[in-house]
Amino acid sequence: MAKAGRSVAVFERAPVIGGAAVSERDVWPGYTLSTASYVCSLLDPWLVEKLDLHAHGLEYYRKDPYAFTPLLDGRSLLLGGDGAANAREISAFDSADVAGLEAYIRRTDRLGKALFDSFSDENPRFERFDADSRSVLLGSAADLVERYVSTPVLQAELVNDGLIGTYRGPRDAGTGYVLAHHLAGRLLGTQGSWAYVRGGMGSVSQALWGAAKSHGAEIYCGVDARVILEGDTACGVHAESREIRARAVISNAHPRTTFLNLLDPSLLDAGFRAEVERWQTVGPSLKVNLALGELPDFTCRPGKNPQPHHRATIHVAPSVEYLQKAYDDARARGESEEPLIECFLQTPTDPTLAPPGKHILSVFAQYFPYDRADGWTDAKREAAADKIVAILARYAPNLPGAIERRQILAPPDLEEKFGLVGGHIFHGELLPGQIYEDRFTTRTPVRGLYLCGSGAHPGGCVSGFPGKRAAHAVLRDLAAA
Ligand SMILES: Cc1cc2nc3c(=O)[nH]c(=O)nc-3n(C[C@H](O)[C@H](O)[C@H](O)COP(=O)(O)OP(=O)(O)OC[C@H]3O[C@@H](n4cnc5c(N)ncnc54)[C@H](O)[C@@H]3O)c2cc1C
């Protein structure tokens, strides 16, 4: 909007910009942590080019190999961009799955592309997909994957993306959409590929900041903002003691925060308010960031020297049944006995993030739901991290001794630190009933108030799409006024 000549001011409650896309420096001396989000795929290439984000410091490292699952019997599965290497890896389990994986990738590339093409839609409609795609997206991640491959560890590695951030199990309806959402990115010209960002995920936010400032936007951190309403129209913000008048107000706070806290909710239509209150936003994800004195030495691929599998996302899940049990346990008993774990080491790719010779392991785990019946305590946070480390140690026995520091963010911590209501990493479930026409719209029932965060289409992940759509809507509305 600044580039289009509008006068723009940004107010961020936290001391640094970025929200969940942040690199925090010196959490421990010499370490830079991607505290929350840690890998990038969905960032809109159009936005990167239009705002010249590479000139503002954005740089990617393709995640290749992309997935590694160690097994307790000494075998493992490592997949990457090299088809011949993948064929060798898969043939060690079942050579029939080599063709199965290729067919799966062709199918998910088509699905991912269709999603990507829908992400800029002004009036998103689920019916834009053909009947076959709709049934896949409304179905379960396990159904989709099992149609193509039969090796349990391969199935689990592929299904995992259908569960990230989602409080559902692999056989639940709608996880097919979550899976396709994670394959919708088009980073570095390849459908579905993921990358590390140099300097951590905060570099995406810093590049956006640099671009905004270069076009004259003003950015204020550490400022809590509230919407000023006159009648039914938003006409500025209270930014602590200041009142800033504006022709449009754009919020990327969680929809519940935006509609229930940043303005007087009694002014909202009762039906809309009920919709906001009903919004499913119970998060199951827990993040543990570990500072390591040495790399994990996996029994199945020995060595503490950096090797290809150290650059991949490391999964703990030998089968879909394992993931299903992780989910069932949480529903029955408050947390997974054996959780879904995916983790990755930033430092073999970007050693500047830690002191020389040291490493960072980001661990993302489920299911540790926000609303567990027995409540969250510090002891439960520590116990969850201990459990995760003990499970990883079955595969890399040197890990517990290598840990020098750890940071634990349970769902209530994600809520408190980042404003993610219910600890939900996507501002609410990305499931049927909360996607496309059923997600919040960019234009809100309050005139002059727009949503530009993950609560709006197309939802969560570091993508820029909700922001781009909001900017276009505002510019169009101002031009028409
Ligand atoms: C643990 C975790 C891991 C994740 N991993 C990945 C990943 O690897 N890759 C990926 O693509 N995505 C990942 N995600 C999801 C992704 O980070 C989010 O979907 C995305 O960053 C959300 O961006 P946003 O702009 O919609 O909102 P947010 O990042 O939630 O930003 C909203 C901002 O509004 C501010 N705010 C709220 N109220 C006020 C107020 N009154 N005044 C001023 N400011 C206010 C908040 O402080 C916050 O900075 C992850 C998220 C989490 C939590």
C-alpha cells in the first residue's frame, strides 16, 4: 500500500515485528532462534518479486533432502529431490512404492498447484475444485497416501504434513486439505518444496519491514493498538496514548482478538459474533528449541559430522497407526504417550545461527492440546520436553548429553507470546467449515476494517497471501470511495 502511494503506519504489540515468523537473537548468548515457525514454502513468489524482498535480505536454502525417518530396527528412510536416490531408499522397503511415490507426487503437485492458484481469489469458493479434488481435500490424509504407497514408514512420512498444526488424527476427514495446503507452495520454482531462510524465519518479516520502510511506511513496535469506531465504521486506531485517524484499519491479529478485544464486540451483529466465538482454535502443537553441543548421532546413520540427513526434517513416526495413536491418546488422556515429532537442525545449513561448533534443533510435536482437562503446569511442560528428548534418544543416543539449553513453548505459551488464541498456529483450524468461503473474509462486517492475517483466506503459514489480498481490497475500496 505504501508502494502504491498510501500513507501507512504499522503497530506491533511485541518488541519485535514478525509475530510467529520471528528470529530471536541472544535468547541464549550467540544463538538466533526461529522461535515459532522454522521453514518456508508458501511465501507468494509474486510478493517476493513485487516488493523486491531479496534486495531486502531474503535468501532461501532449499531443504534437500527433505525428509528423514530413523527406525528402531536400524533402517531409515531419507527422501529428497534426487529421484534415483529416492528409488534406492524406497526399494530397501518395497520397490513397488517407487512408482507409487512418483504417482503420489504427480497427484499432489496438481492438487497443490490448484490450491496455490486459489490463494489469491477475492471470493474464495471451495466449489472451484473439481469433484475428484474436492473428495480428496474433504477426505483424510491417510486415505490419500494409502492409495499410492504401502510401506508404513513412507506412508507416515507423507501423512505427517496433513496433521501439522491440526487437532485431528490421520484418518479424520479434512486432513486431506491440510496435507494439500502444505504442498501448495511454489518456492524456488518447485511445487511443494520447502526451504530454510538465512538468518531464521524472522528474515522474512525483516525483509517485509525493509521493503515497507523503503516506500515510506512507519513501523512502531511495543505498541498495543485498538480500533477506533465511529458508528459502524473503523476510522483509526488508539495506539496507547496516541489516536491515529485512518481511512482503513487492517488487522492481522487472530480473528477472535480482532473482533472481541480490539473493538467493542457489542457493536457486532449477534450472528457474526457467535461465529467468532464458535471458531475452532484449540491448538495441539508444542515447540521445543534445543541448543546442542554436537549434532545428533543417529544409530541408523552414524556420525556427528554434518551429513545429508542432518539437513532434512527429521520425523519420528514409523507408521500411520503410530500417528493415530498419538492423536487418540491426547483425546483420551490429555496428551500423546508417543507424540508426532518433526524436527530440524538449522545450523548444518546456516552455521551463523549458533556459536562455532554448536547447533540448534527445533522440535515441533503433537498432540499436546491447549485445553487438556488436567491443565498446563510448568511440570507438565518439562515432562513433555523430557518425553520428546527420551524418544529422540532411542534413535540418536547422544542427544540428551548434547543438550546445553532448552526452550519449551506449550500451546498456552504460544498464545501468550504471539497472541495465537488457543495456541493454534494457524489462527484456527484449516479444516472444512473454516476454509474458503467459511474462513473469515478480508472485508469484515465493520466498514473500514479488514483482516490480513491467517484467520483470513487462505489461512495459516508464512505466505503473505492474506496481506496481499487485504492490500488489494483496501486500495480498490479507497480508489472507489
Ligand atoms: C510453533 C509454530 C511453528 C510454525 N511453523 C511454521 C513453519 O515452519 N512454516 C510456516 O509457514 N508456518 C509455520 N507456522 C505458522 C505461521 O507461523 C503462522 O501461520 C503465521 O506466522 C501467522 O502470521 P500472521 O501474520 O497471520 O499472524 P501472527 O504471526 O499471529 O501475527 C499477529 C501479530 O499481531 C500482533 N498483535 C496482536 N494484537 C495486537 C494489538 N492489539 N496491537 C498490536 N499488535 C497486535 C501480535 O503481537 C503478532 O505479532 C508456525 C507457527 C507456530 C506458532
